Amino acid sequence: MARTYAGILGLLAFLTSLAHGLMHGAGGVSVLWTAWCCLLLFALVGCVIGWVAEWIVEDSVHGRISAELAARQAARTPQLAAEGE
């Protein structure tokens, strides 16, 4: 997930910087340098955002599975006690 966010945000920043530079008539080298810097910066930001999002989703799924297993175990315990009598 982190790589996906990094790729999307980096590419979006790169293209936005290119469009901005071309619309304002900036020089080619300065436009490419700015776009490259934006790509790296936003790819790093996207990587952090994707890592946090992945951690949150995994934690949520783990919590739900643990709760469901505990509920099943609690429901199963009285049945086993009744069968043993």
C-alpha cells in the first residue's frame, strides 16, 4: 500500500509541477528540477501515508478476527460442558 501511495502522489506532484512550469513559461531545466524535487518529496509523503494506512487496516482486521474468535470460543464452551454431562 505504501508503494502505491508513493507512486501516485509522486507522479501527481511531478505532472503538476511540469504543467505549472510550462504554463508560466519557466526554463526547461528549472521546471524539470522542480518537478523532480516535488516527485521525491511527495513520494516520501505518500510512502509514510501508505505505511500508516496499511498499519491501521491490519490492526483493525486483527482486532476483528480476535474478537470473533473469542466470541466463538465463548459460545462453544457451554456447549462442550453440556455435552460432557
